[in-house]
Amino acid sequence: MDVNVPGLNGIEVCKQIRNENKNLPILMLTAYGEVENKVTAFNNGADDYLVKPFHFDELFVRLNALLRRKEIPQTNVNQFKLADLTIEFDTMQVTRKGVEISLSPKEYKLLSILANANGRVLSKNYIAEQLWDYHIETNQNTIEVYINFLRKKIDKDNLNKLIHTKVGFGYYLKGV
């Protein structure tokens, strides 16, 4: 976004966008290169600031960096929702259809790992590395056992299954 846009000042547009959407990446692309212009833009919600003229290679890597950052789960997010499943990260409370589900610490950590993957398929090796804070050799069946424990508590008696297997690749969460 440029500072000079028809009708409104780009900083005001940036501020309005940020008030509506906290996660949308905003790159200011403008001829104003003074420090105070940059500070004003950042203070009003910009995530990055690039002064004209610029190289397209630099614009490209900055945009990619913003998009990568957008994909990373934010540490200040304290709730995950998928279909009728809710995870409250602050209280470590898990509910499905409003009913609390009691999980062991390992089951909760496994569910959190799957939730933070945002639908990506996670391999058994990756899950094992994340599930145990120290390096241990785990049998592939160990992860399958924990997935089955979780399925019994999360998906049992529900037509809409949330924990899925991509055969030969791993596990992921997906709702309908």
C-alpha cells in the first residue's frame, strides 16, 4: 500500500485495515523514506515498509517473508476451533460440542501439535520429535497408539471425524 492513495491517506487505510484484521500482512510501498514516516506507518499497523525506488527482488523476498509469518501460528492466539472442537490453550481445556474432554498431558500435547499444523500432514517422526522434549527412539506404533487414544476421545460417537490419516505420510486435523 502507498501512503498516497486517492481519497484517504494510506496510513489511515492501514490503520482501518489493522482494526478490522489483525493478521493481514501489510507492506507499505512509498516514496516517503524519512524515519518518522516509517515510525508512523509501523505504529499504525504496517508490518513492513519499502521505499521507492526498489528492486523487485527485494519486494519479492519481503512479501514472501510476510506470507511465511502469516502461516506461523501466533503465540498470542489462545484458542483453536475446528468444526465443533475447541482447544483453550491458556487453560488446556478441550471441548467437543461443548462437552469437556479429559486428555492426558501427552494426548493434549499431540492434539496441540496437530492443531498448530493448520491442516498440514505431519509425519510420525515429526510428531515424535515434538511430543517428547528429549531425543528418544520411538517405535512407529507408539505414535499410532497415541493417535488411537486421541481418536477415541475426540472422534468417538461423532459422524464428523477430525483426526485423519494420509496413508504413508502421517496425520492431520480437518473438519467438514
